[in-house]
Amino acid sequence: MATKLNRKALELARDLVKKGKVERDIRDDWSEHAPSTDDENSFIDKHGFEEFSKWHLGIDREQSEGTKGSVSFPFGDFKKVHRCAIISLESRAAQYDHDDIRKAAKDLLDEIDAEK
């Protein structure tokens, strides 16, 4: 299994949660709230791929570095952590046996819900 937990992304997500930069939406909102391809490309153009990768809890070192295929499990819109994204990615990580990512997502969700 090539996809592993992106620790830099987890650090960013935790920092954003601590700062209150969280969108407290519901599970099914992520399909509407997820950044579009144009949003992603614009972010990469402005901030570079390394910053883009920090918005994804999954990283695959076997994929070509610096490509969108090397990152997975997005958790926000480049400004805030979205609760709906965390719920969605926790479920997907469990489905595909990415236990480290699932656990990180569960912990993030607990942190978000504790901040209410």
C-alpha cells in the first residue's frame, strides 16, 4: 500500500483547527465545498505544489512527485478545514485500509467537535 499519512498535512490541519479555521458543515456538503480543478490549479500556481500537498492527508511516494496523483484525501478549501471533508475521508480511508489516515481523520474530527 503506497499511500501513507502526510504528516505535514496533519500538522497544518491541527494548526487550523486550533486557530478556529474550521467550516462546521455536514457530511454530504463536501461534494459542493471541495475546490474545483481550476481552484486547485490556481492555488498551485500561486503557492506551489508543496503547499498544495499540505491540504491532503494522503501522500503516495510511488507516484511522480509534484503531481496531483501523488496526493489524496483532501481536507479543506485552502483556507479552512471542512468537517465534511474529514468525515468523508475517514470513511474512504477505512474502506481502503489506510489505517493511519483513518485514525488521523478520526482524531481531527474529535478535535473539531471538542471545539464547539
